[in-house]
Amino acid sequence: MARTRTTDADDLPRFFVWVRGLEGPEPQKWTAMDFGIGDWKRPLVLAYLELPVDERPLSLSMLARRYPPPRVDLS
């Protein structure tokens, strides 16, 4: 008998984050807004949003359509 994994909303990533990618803003899902040692991630984060419980299971592409990327100054 195969085991099925039940996912609780608390087990899913809580934050939808736009980060600075090589070709522009890139969407990601994070479980915590831990910026790490020396805050090295902070300059890479363009925008973030704590997701409501009902949006946590949504795919990155669906969240990216719902929350478009921020405008980035290329200069």
C-alpha cells in the first residue's frame, strides 16, 4: 500500500519572493525570510509577500501571474 503525503498549509512555503535573476526578476517561494549571515541575500530581494494560507499551494507560475514582477531600474 502506497503512502500518501498529506500537506498542511503550515508545511508549505509562506513567502512569494521576487529576486534579482540573471535575466531580470525571478519568482521564488521561501519558507522563511531568513536573510542569512551578513544579510548577503538582502540586495537580491526585489519584493516579497507573505502568502495567505489558501495561496500557499499555488504554483510559481500562477503566483507570478497574480503578483507581477516589480519594475527594475537597469541602470
